[in-house]
Amino acid sequence: MSKQEDFVRTQIRLEKHTHSLLKEFCEANKVSMNEAMNSLIFSSLMNELVEDNFTKRENLINMATNNLNDFTLQEVRDVCAIIGYIGHLRS
């Protein structure tokens, strides 16, 4: 399990219907809301990377790589995993 300092604490307000859908998703998949939100947000960002809309993909890649000097080793590994994921989907 990851250490607490490996995470950034944030707060979001969900619309009621979104919360209901998320709750159903969690119950159906036997995961916590936190795990579901992390997974769904990550998946959505990955989908943005593989869409044919080059501007969105380029902007997201720039956001992910602009601050590499400030990233931890784990974050650099995550960026590499994203690049590998894109390459796998493109082949």
C-alpha cells in the first residue's frame, strides 16, 4: 500500500446524479469511492491522450512533462508508463 505522503489531498463537489452513479459503480465493482475516482479520472486523461484531437493530446503531454525536474522518481515512472501506454494503444 502506498504511503499517505504519496498523495495530494483534494476536495471535489459532485452533482447529486454523479454521486449516485459513482456510488453504484463502487458497489458493483467493490471499490472505494477514492479508488473509483482515481481510476476514472486517470482513464479519462488516458483517453484524451489517444484521441485523434492532437491539440488536447499535445497539451496534456506538455502538462505532464513541463515539470519533470520537480517530479519524484515515482512520478517520472508514471509519466513513462503513460508514454508506454500510448505507444501500446497506437501499435
